Amino acid sequence: MPLSRPCNDHVKQAHSHHRLPAQWHHPVEPDSGFPSRYPWRGRGGLRSRPRQADYLESPAFHPCVAFKLPSRAHRVEAFAALPGARILWCRRDPRAVVASMVTLNLDAAGLVMPWARHPVGAQREIENGMAVLQRHGRALPASLQRHYLPLRDMPAQMRGWREGVILAAACWRVKAELQLLHESMALPFLCVDYERLTMHKETVIREILEFLDLPWHEDVLRHHQLHQGVSTGLTDNT
């Protein structure tokens, strides 16, 4: 999750609404979403930096804006171009991640099937991640080549439960390699263990807020009661 802190004193926030302290909250209309499919492309061709960098520097934005982007973890260069960006990475037990990927259905490109087996699900993220790792001179794990590559060209409709588990595990493995790549970059980076967060909420959230230079407030422990907005997956905000 890249977080950016533009240099302005305006108190505004986008993308989700929370009953947070006044210094954190004021809704504005979000743009068409970050990152765009071609984050470096403008009307006149390729740009020197993403359009989101210009957007974040607008006085209409809160000093701290968060984007939840697990499917864009490979956009290393784009994140580096955002003003004041910091990376907050959540790492979860791979068994829980795989279980989620093989049970969550995705309806896209005319197909409805588990996210792990869908061609625009796990496979797309694996391919994007591998391309970035190779571009940065990172060798692909031998286990990834041994288990994933034979499934690359298999039609999605022919993939069964076993193939879904392999694809989900391969996706987690690529993300683990991307985490190491992000840690080697110049941007401030903090990795949070999901299981530790759920067991020790206040301790971990205080660490996160300190990393982000944000003040503590008791309401952050009641996010599940106060959150308003749209969530992905099976999250119920009612």
C-alpha cells in the first residue's frame, strides 16, 4: 500500500470515508483510480512521471492519502515517482492467502471461476511480478519455474482444484519476492504481519502510525464499527 504525503496543509482525504479525527478527514471526489493501466502515459504520449503525482500535489488532497494496491505491487517505478510515498506492506500466512485465492470467485473476461484459476486473477499478477523481477535482475525461484511454468499455457477451463492451489501458491511466492525488491528500494518501507496485527492490534497500529507520522486516536481500534465505504472481497461493512 503506497501512502503519499504531499506538502500542503489542507485537510482532505479521498477513496474511503472514516469517522476519524478531524485532522484526518474531509471527503473529496477521487480520480479514476490509481494506478491507471498505463500510469506513465498522458494525452501527449509517455510522461516523465505518473499523472497521480500531479494529482496528489493538488491542495484538494489530504496530507496523507492511502491506496490499497495488492494487485499493483509490481509497479515499483510508479510508486517511486509519487511525492513523499511510503510503502506499508501486509504479509499474511501463505496458507490463509492460498485458501482465500482458491475460494473467492472472479467474474471477468466472460469467465466466472475462482480467482486463483482465472486468467486475469493469479496468473496476471504472477506474470506482472515475474516481468518486474527479471527487469531488476532478480532470479526466479526454482520452485516457481518448476510448478508454475507448466501451467502457464493451460486453458483456464481445464484448471482444477490442484492447479488452483499451485497458482495461488505461486502468486504468494512472487509477492514475497516483490517484497524483497521493495525493501531494497529507496522508499520508506514497513512490513506488517497480518497475524500479529490481529493478535496485538494496538501495538502494531501504533507502530504503523509512528511510521506514517500520524497521531494516535482510539477510533483506529474501532475501524470495524466506524468504517464507511466500499470494500473488496467478502468484507461486510453493514
